[in-house]
Amino acid sequence: MTKKTLAVLAASMALALPGLASAGSNDMEVIVDGNTGAQTRSIAVSVADLNLASDSGLRRADYRLVRASKQVCGYVSGSILPVTSDYRTCYGSAIEGARAELNTLAQRMG
């Protein structure tokens, strides 16, 4: 995620969540789905402990989503060798869907 994209995401979430000081709901999970071939893996990523109205909270949430997206797509022990087009497609789809779900969650909490 580029700094410009992160800034836009942070600004939109900050506007959507003006009264949220701390995320404490049990419903604060983002589901990350990865499809590799015929196999689909999912991971629930909790953001309940993050303040999504802050830049720091958004960066931490995004970091968790990136890690989960890599994991559901086959990133193992720090690397995937070789990086295949299936992995790139899976990762791109997984992170895009996770970020969209995070944005929806942030808007709903506002």
C-alpha cells in the first residue's frame, strides 16, 4: 500500500469513525479468503484491539490483513518459491477483499 493510498484510507476512516476511541466489539473481524486453484482458505483477523480512527491503528490493521492474505495464499516460512501467477492472483484478490471488508466494518462502526 502506498503512502498516498494509506493517507486516503486513513482520512476516509477518520471521517467515518469520529467517535470511536477504541474498538472493543466482538464483531470486529475481517475475513481473509484466498483461492489457490480448487482450494479456498479463510482466516478471521481481529481488529477489536485497534483504534481504527488513528493512522497507527489503520497501519496495524493493514499489516494484519497483508500477513493473513499471504498466509491463505501459500506464503510459508517467509517465502514462496517460486512466486507463481496463481499466488499473485490469490494474494491480490485476498488483500483487495479484506481491505474492502475493513472499510465496510469501519463505516458500520461510525
